[in-house]
Amino acid sequence: MELTIQLEDNADVSLLKKILKQIKGIKTVEISDNDKTYSWEEIENSEVFAKVMEQSENEYKNGNAQELTDDLLNEIFDKK
């Protein structure tokens, strides 16, 4: 089975990766763009990833952060 999620350019990929890795049954997580699939190593070593991480850190430092509670995560993933 496969799940496809479309992300905006400024999506917090690192957070998504951490969340998805915690879900039972997730075997692999891949990112693709225009029919090319990138490994996590390629993503984490890219300039775009560095910019997204910097933006995410700046938003957190400026108080633009949202705490993800277990209830919210359960609601997002329809976990009961």
C-alpha cells in the first residue's frame, strides 16, 4: 500500500519524517518531485532542506510554533 502527500515548498519535512517514523506499519518514507524520488540522505544534504530547517528554527525562535499534542496527532492520523 502507498500513501501520497503533496507538500508546499516550505513544509517542515523533518517534522513529518519524525512523526511518520513513529507510526506502526510505516516501512519507508520517500520524497518525490516531478517523478524523481530522493533518498533521505539526498534530502537532508540539500540546500533546500537547509533553508527549510533554518526557516523552521527562526519561526520557533520567534514564537511561531505549534505544540503537537497526542490528541492532535491522533486526530490527524485518525488513530483511536
